Amino acid sequence: MMLRSALVIGVLLSAAALPRSLPIKSGLELGNLDLSVRPQDDLYRYVNGRWLATAEIPTDRVTSGFSIAWAAMWRLKVRDGYLRQWLLTLPHAPYEYRANGAVSHLPGFYEAFGVSAGDGLFRPPASRARVW
């Protein structure tokens, strides 16, 4: 019991001697908040309002932003063994196919990146999914 108490006191003293860590920085840029909007009415505009009002999106990049963000969201490397296990046990396609498969159906993807016949992600118009 005495040894245990001595260990606890030692840990507490050594922790007190450590330099204080810097405050955790939020991923939310507070300068972009639009306080004229209530978050319960429009959270997207509340969080991004000032940025939306001041940011300029180059005309040649209007539609590419979605595709780049989509691909970045699915970016992940997995080991071959895990990939094999995934294919045998999980119902979802691996990340690479989830990223590439969806955008190859979107006209905006072809416009943004100039995808044409012969490119790796080209899908003939007749084989692209159409919802409306």
C-alpha cells in the first residue's frame, strides 16, 4: 500500500513538473462565423458565412472543388491483408472504388477535369447513372 501511494505521489509530482501544453486549437475558424444567422436555422451559413462572402473561387475551379474534396475524404492506405479481409467480410467497396466509382457518373467531374475517352476514369455517357 505504501509503495502504491509513493508511486501515485511520484506520478503526480512528475506531471506537475511537465510544461503545460498549449491550448487545443479548434478546427473552426471563429473569424468566419456569421453571427447574423442562428446555427439552428442554417448551420452551414453560420459557420462559413464570412468566408462565403469574401472568398473568390476561380472560374476554372468552380466544379473541381467537390471532386477533390470527395477524393480526399476517401484517401486512406490499407495493407493487403486488411484489404483481403475487408473484401471477404464487409459490404462496402474499398475506398479507392468508392471515390472513383461515384465521380465517374457526374457530368461536373468530366467538365472540371476535362476527362475524355481513353482516360482511366472515363465512363461512356450511356453507362453513367442518371437519376432525373
